[in-house]
Amino acid sequence: MKDEQFHICFSEIINGYSLGYDDKIGDIYIKHITHLESLKIEKQYLSLLKEAREKNLPSNETREKDIFQEGWTKKEEEQLNNTKLFISSAQENISKEFLLSKRKMWRREILNSEKQLDSLWMKRDYLIGTTAEKHANKQLFYYQISNYMFKDENFIHKIVDDDTQEKEYEKLVEIYNKYLEKMGGETIKRIAISPFFTNIFYMSGDNAYYFYGKPIVNMTKHQSNLFLWGRHFKNLMGQYGDRLPKDIADNPDDILEWFEITQNVEKSGILKEDESADGGMMSLPGATKKDYEMIGIDPSRIVNMGEKIAKSGKNMLTKEELFEMNG
């Protein structure tokens, strides 16, 4: 997403709606859901699920057992579960990793695994077929489209009425899905670290009412999430801002990465040595020059362990020599 698109998303969060467009309808105003409305939607789902069960639609749990007699194998189920487990583990590794190169490697692995997982999910979902839960979720999506898509910014005239046809619904579903994708969690975080947001956010004094001009319970979920992320990054900037590398100061994506790496470096304890020491530091396995720069280590201070041992003429270094290498 380009920078100007993040500006647009921010203005939509402030206004409480996103804009869509249809050749036949024209502009479509998609109302952002408030916390109170999300509770209403949850109740609506339970009501729809009850109706689906009364129609004797099978549950997900029942169908998940039946598919083993209908073409789904235990090997595929095991592969699906192992892939899910690997993705979860890789995400955990990223959350703890402080080497940029390894974080990028894990992201590539996750991307490849997600493609495999999507393929397995598609087959499994097809075999499971219609269930009470899936029917309720589909009807709930129609409910949201019917109640949160309008012809005007005051949310008076709804798009959907009694004359709306199935093909028109399909168009609205596509527009609503694009809105959901655009307003994902990564977009919110990206806005929260961007100067066009922080320049005015810092003036609010961490007061959500000053920023949005309304009580928290009346805020949309996007508004409260953005405020919480804004406060989180403000705290990080106060803690680490003076160490922020100049070459990434204007790139919000790099700043996000640097914050996470810096926090992980502190947790690892690899920089606890005396910064005033003149000695070098042992190299980190697999680390690149960019990795060292991102964690605040001068690459020129790095001592290669193999070279150090070779020069010493020994098979291994003493404890004292290892301490000396690390200052």
C-alpha cells in the first residue's frame, strides 16, 4: 500500500466510515463498527446459529468426523496440523528474533507454508460442506452488509432493500471484503507510527476523548485500536527514540521492524557488556553487516571466532580470552 493510501485510511478511521464504489450505485459508505455494535453482531450470530440448528444443519464437529469417509485422509489431516504448527512456531520465532536476515527468512517460510495450508483448507472445507456454523456466518455477513453499507455519510439510507438481487449482493460482498482487507491490523500499526498521525496524536496527551471528541464506548474498533497502537509506539519512541538510526527515521515500516528487533536484543542480553570497552565482540552465527547495524553493533568490532583460534595456534580459546573478545 502506498503512503497516500495510508493517509486515506487514517481519514476514514477519523470519519468512522470507508468509501466504496459501484458503477450502478455510485459511492458506498461503509460504516465502521463500534464496540457496542460488535456486541450486537455477536448476539445476532448466536441467533442465526440457533436458527441453523433448528433447520437440522450438521455442526462443524460432526462433519469433521464424516469427511474421513468421503475422501479426506489422515495423512492430509496430519499435514494440515503440522503446517499450522510450523506457521505458529515460525511466528513465535520472529517475535523473539533480533537478526533481520533471520526474520526475513522466517517470513518467507511462513508465506510458502500458508500457500500449502490454503490448498489443504480449500479441499477440507469443500468436503465438510454446509454446516450450521458456516450458514450462520454467511447470514451474519449479509446482516453486516445490510446494516452497515449506506448511500450517504450520515448513515440514513441503506444500500440493501427488499428489491436487492443476489448478484447485487455478490458485488457488495466483494466491496465489503476489500474494505476489511484494507483496514487490517498491519494497516493500523503502519498508520500509528507515521508522522502524519504522530504529529497530532502527541498533542492529545494520551487522552482518547481529546483526540476523537467522544467517549470510548462510542468509538469504532478501528479508532480505539489506532489509539492504543499510537500510545504503544509513543512509549517505545520515548524509550528508544534517541537510538533510532537516521537512515530509517523516515520509513515507518523500518521503524516498526527496528522497534521489535531492539526489544528482542534487550531481552536476549547480548549487549550487556561494557560499552566503553575497547575489545571486540564474537560474531553471531548467520549475522550480516545489516544485522549488526540494526542491533546497534559496529560491524568493525566483530571478531571471527575461527580466525581468532587459528591465529592463537590453539585448538580452543581460554575463558579469559573469550571475555576479552567481548570487552
